Amino acid sequence: MGTLYYADATRVAIPIPDRELAHIKFVMVNKLRRNESFTFSWDKTEDEGGGRSSIWISAQIPLEFEFDDPTPPEMNREWLEQLSQAASTVSGLTPIPEPVKA
């Protein structure tokens, strides 16, 4: 299980499985390299009280990606495309299930 850390002083820790986090990182970094801000939303676990959270992602706010597995996974291009398209909508980037390769 990896973790996405957001901001400095009041750092938010968002647990995300390593493989999924690697794909989300790819999309986030590409958007930020183009100076594009966007929202990122996720469902909170029952341990966190349930519900949903959203944060504003911009180049001015620090991000840290922490992975448990030291080996980067092979990227699924279809999944990257779906995540990238979502990040460009008003709803923003949200974790979605990985599409099964045909």
C-alpha cells in the first residue's frame, strides 16, 4: 500500500495501492508539468469515517508519492488514458478500477 502525501504543514496522507498510485502519479505529474490544476477525489474507508474527500492539486502545493514496493510497475496505457481524461473534466481525477487487458 502506497501513500500520497498532500501539502506541508497539515499534510494529508491518502492510502492508495502501489500499482494504482503509480498510475495516478503519472497523470498528476503530466498535468502539473503543463501547469494544469485539477481536483483529486477519493472515497474514505470506514476506518476514516467513510464519505468522500477532494483536494485541489496545483504546482504550488507539495506532493509526495511513497511506495512500499521498490520496483515500479508496468504501466497500463488504457488505464492512464482513462485517468488522464477524468483529470481533465470538471469532476477531476478519481481512482477507477484498472481495465482488464484484452
